[in-house]
Amino acid sequence: MPMDLRQFITQPAEMERQILEEALPPDQYGRVLHQWRAPEFEVYEKSNRWYFLAGLFLLAIITYAMLTDGPIMAITFILIGIVGYLNLQKNPRIVRFALTTEGLIADKDMYLYENINSFWIFYEPQHTKLISLNTKASMFPFVHIPLADEDPVKIREIILEYVPELKQEPSMIDTIEKVLHV
């Protein structure tokens, strides 16, 4: 049965309890220690100048592809531009996160503590508040979990009971994302 968003806004504690009970079988994920909701990604306001420069960059690549007789490359970058633009226009979903005695739940994904090597909390007020998990996964070992308005100290204390804290440096992708506000 779908829940009414107006109820969630007026009765957040009760709705969060209901959502948690519906989504989590009692013993499967352990006891819930802390939970919160956050947008799945940060939204940055982009000016017309930003779109103009991005379009100019794509046009330059497409022109280069056509001049070097690379129609497949040109078509690829046209599609990248279209998909990128559509992606920039979508609003983030509000996702539920929870710390349990067994791991961290992010929407429908469960990150068991036993599969997490370490964690680090990136905290820059007004810009970045997220947990970075260094997992044992080989393809994408780093998972970023937004904290929204949660207290990073409280979250850190809970996770520290289960996973070691090791300082991480922002990756090149993180730095590019921060500069471009993508």
C-alpha cells in the first residue's frame, strides 16, 4: 500500500517507523541503530553560461570527429550530450539510510560491516557531508553515502564500533565533480 507523502511530512517519526518495519524483516539486517533520509545526489544550480560552455565543448568534439572522418564518434558524443542533459534535469529521489548492527542500508542495498575495509567522513559545511566506505568490492570499492542534516559525529561513533576509520583523499572524479558542480 503506497504511503501518502503529506502524512510523512506531518508525522515523520511515525512514518519512518512504518517504512522501516515494512522494508526490513526483523532479524535479517540486525537492530536499527540510526536512520535518516537524504537526496540520492546533490543538486547544483547551473547558469546559462555553464550550459553554453558544456555545449561548446561537445560541439568542438563533434566537429573534430566529423573532420577526422569519425561519424561513430560524433554520434556517440551527440548521444552523450543528450543523455547528460536529461540526467542534469532530473530531481534526486529521497533515499532512506540506516545503520544497523549488521551493516549500513542505503535504499535497497545492504553493505555488511564484514565487507567494509574502512570508512571516512568528508565534512565541509555548506558543501559536502558524506560517508565514504572503502568496501571489498573489486569494481567500485568506494561507496558514498550522503548525510544531509545528520550529525557526522554521532554517525562516526556508531560506525567506529564496527569498522576502522582510515583517512581518504578525494578521488580525481570527486574533485572534478566539485569543480564542475555536476
